Amino acid sequence: MTASVPEASNQGVEPRRAKASFSRSGRLLRHADFERVYKQGKRHFSSSMTFFFLDRHAAGANQVPATLGMRVGFTVGRALGGAVQRNRMKRRLREAVRLTRPVPGPIADVVINPKKTLLAASFKAVLNEVSQAFVVIEKKTAVSAKNQAPPAV
């Protein structure tokens, strides 16, 4: 017989906010979209993950409505561990994005690639890294959108 402690699995996790969601329209799902972000986008590095991002206005992605705001996708390679570890990383990242994603946010596609250190990081540290990265992405896409704007007559 095994005793379990229900609070132990939720240690360091904040309760869900009612309004935060991570709907299908806010996710990056198609392989072509991931490839476009990798090839045409920019990168932002943090201690336990790498963020690839692409301003959809600058990229000329006409297929995706601009009203969707930021779309986020995740890639976790096999080199980072077995299926259990990879799925745990994705669950933690999805929750961190759900809690910190700016609404409506910049019109950009973001791909998050975790590093192996994400498994050992506390959830508060993950939340902090994701929120800081979103601030950086907002600033960089705002600057690129300003540079792309046509001159005023």
C-alpha cells in the first residue's frame, strides 16, 4: 500500500485564474508555421529555454488573421529525455504561457524550446522567465512594426 500526499504534486503551483486560457486559436500547430518562425524569426535566450519569434506583419503571413494576437508553440526534442520528462516540460510551459501571455499581445508567432535545466527549475522561475521573454518579444516586435510602417505624408 502506497501513501500519497496530495499537496506534494502541486507544490509551487499557483491556483488557476478564471480568465486565463490557452485556446486552440492561440496555439501554433502547423509544421509550416514552426518552420517559418525558425527560418525567418529572431531568437531570445534565457537560462532554461530559447524563444523563437516572428512578427506576422513583417513576415507577410496573410493566411493567419491578425486579430489572433500572439500564437505560441512548443518543441521538445528526444534528446531532452523520455516521453514522461518531455510531456512534463510541455505541461509546465503550457501553464506558464497560459498564466503570463499578454492579451491581446503582439501579432507574433512564438516557439519555445526548453533546455534540460527546465526540469529542475521551480515553477516560479519558469513563470518569471516566460513573462520576461514575452516583455522582450513585445518590445522587439513593436520596434520592428514601427520600422515597417509606411512614412507619414
